[in-house]
Amino acid sequence: MTGDDLVIRSRRTVLPEGERPAAVSIRSGRITAISPYDTPASVDLGDIALLPGLVDTHVHINEPGRTEWEGFATATRAAAAGGVTTLVDMPLNSLPPTVDPAALAAKRAAAEGACAVDVGFWGGAIPGNTSSLRPLHDLGVFGFKCFTSDSGVPEFPPLAPAEMRAAFQEIAAFGGLVIVHAEDPAALSPPSGGDYAAFLTSRPPSAERRAVEQVVRLAEETGARAHILHLSAADCLDVLAAAQAGGLPVTAETCPHYLTLCDGDAGTAAFKCCPPIRDAANRDRLWQGLASGTISCVVTDHSPCAPDLKRGDFATAWGGISSLQLGLPAVWTAARARGHDLATVVRWMSEAPAALAAVPGKGAIAPGNDADLVAFAADATFTVDPASLHHRHPVTPYEGRTLTGVVQATWLRGAPVGDAPAGRLLTRPEAR
């Protein structure tokens, strides 16, 4: 074609202002124009929805060091199959964790040339690495993850209250973002047995609420931007809403499993994660928190492991859920049943995560943005078959479930995602 390289049109194009018939023109990997649907097109999707590529800011890829759990090639193939075109990798459970410039270099070296979609990196804040935070920021990490309680791996210990205050102060000094696994260790206890009820009791909502209150206090004292990861306990919503109403820079996310599953579903350790999946009434309140805007993002917390680590009971198995490929249909299935439209789901899973991490050129179908696009059959259904999943080990709590919404194609900068990895490694635009 002359002029534009590609024009894709759909009667259900999801734009920042909502869903409507439109044609998207693409040149040199970027969106150049949004035009009426009757514009001549290279690809006509008809009634198949056209979405911006999702942005998943909570993914554990585990490479280098634990590639028997997951890796850049497998995780990013799963992402593309699930309509995710940008992800930001967590600083653990790789070896080494991303807590200093050398570790970031090792991670970038492992990822280079292996990624089917674009990948950025979070840094980590652990005891003793305060002096490494600014150098990591200057090298382009999108923010810093810390834990208030045990992370599950010894090389990424939690921050004590004084250490957390010091990290918040340092990160506030250069305008960074702190993302927090918020559970108060004083409210946690070893499970009294191996069943799900004992595990759930061992990690009560009060553990999350106390830690969220601590984060809010530190944001107020230091001025640091803070984000609560994988919110499970709806008892935290009033704390967050009050902080946001008071103008504090505190945001929160939740995950597909907290919105679509409940404690009664948890028959195997495939359902184990920390914080835990709670009851159906709690789930309803999380949906209310999303609808009100108190929770802004839905991201997967894709946290796979080797299958043998999931074979124990709920007291001993690894806590992590793999859903990178299934997040969009899982959330859409539940969201449409609750009266939410596709544009709202896109805001939660693309626009808001891109804004959280300030990932440039992502999160919306808009002129100037990267042409990261997804063809999504929003009314089609499928039954989850682990054999069709692309992450390294096809363990999923969604096995056998019927979900609505099928990703039919994914484009990265206007090119169909195929076998040859074309993903780029991303940094904050102002990084050195």
C-alpha cells in the first residue's frame, strides 16, 4: 500500500472515548489516524472487536536463574496469545533479583532477542540496597517493588518498617513509584492444616488492611507515589478511598483470580496465591471497588513455578497463579455478566496499567501510539484446555472452565505476532 502501511477496521473498535465503528491507519509501526469505518482497509474485522494491546504490569518471568519455572520466550508467547502486548517483569523470582544495576543488566541480557512482546522491568527494594535505587531508576526501571512480609524466596527479603520508610524517602526524592506487596507479617500465621480453609484463615483480611494503612501513612509522610499490588481483601477499600479522596498518590490493582474465583472453587493447589482468593461476598466488593475507581488496574500477577512445587497441599505448595494467557477472557466473562462493557475492561487492563507505570505509547488506540492491537471475538466461547497454553508449565485454576472472548490475532507495532520474536526491551523515556 502507499501512504499507510496497514489499515485495520472493525465495527467494534475500542477507543479511549468508547466503542464505535472505526478504521485504524498504521505507518512505520505507529497509529497515524482514526477514520470512519468505511475507509478502505487491508484487514476488515467486521464485528470482531479491535482492542489496544493489553499492558500487564505484574508478571513474574523468573529468568535468569529459575528458567525451569518460566522464561522470556514462553511467557511472552503466552502474553501475545492472551492479547497482552506489553508487560513489566517483577524483580523476583529471578536469580539474581533485580536489585542493583548488575542484576538489571543480567536480566536484560537474558531477555534480549527472546521476547514476542515488549517488556519492561521493575526494580526491587530490599534491606541494604537503598543506594542502588537511584541508579536503577536512572537506568530505566519503571518503579520499585517491596514486600512487607516474607516474599517466599530468601534472596528478596521484606523491608522492616524503618527500612521501608528509608526506601520511600529515597524513591520520593527522585520522583519514583513504589509498588507494595501489602500483608502485615504480625497478622499472618502458619496454616493449621493442609486444606484451603486453614490456608485462608492464616492470611486474614486484617493483614492486608494493616499493611495498606502503613503504605498510606508513608505516602503521606514522604510524598512518594505508592501502589498496592494484587489487592485481595475488600476490607482495604475504605482506607484506599479515603487516601485518594485526600489527594494522596496511592493507587491499587487487583487480579483476574480475585474477581472470577472464590474460596469454594479452590480444590487444588493450582488455586493457591498470596494474598489468597477469598469468599464470594468479598469478590462482589472488589467489583464495586473497580466500578468506583478505588481500584484502577486489573493485572494478572502471573507467577508460575515448576509443577512439583504445586503438588503439595495448601500449606506447602508454592503460592502463585499462572493466567497471563487467560486474563482477558476471564475478566471479560465476569465483567459482562455484571453489566460492564468492553471499553471499561480495556481501561482496567490496558489504559490504567500503562498510566500507572508511565509506559509511553501504550494503552490506547490513539494517533501517535504504537500500533499494538488485538482482534477479540467478544461473543465467542471456549473451554480452557491446559494443552493450549503457552507458558512453560500448563498449570491453571481455570482448567475446564468455559470463558467468553477469544483472541484471534495480535499485532505488535502493526506486525502480526508470529514465531520470530520482535518484542523490544522498554525503559522509562527519561532514563539515561
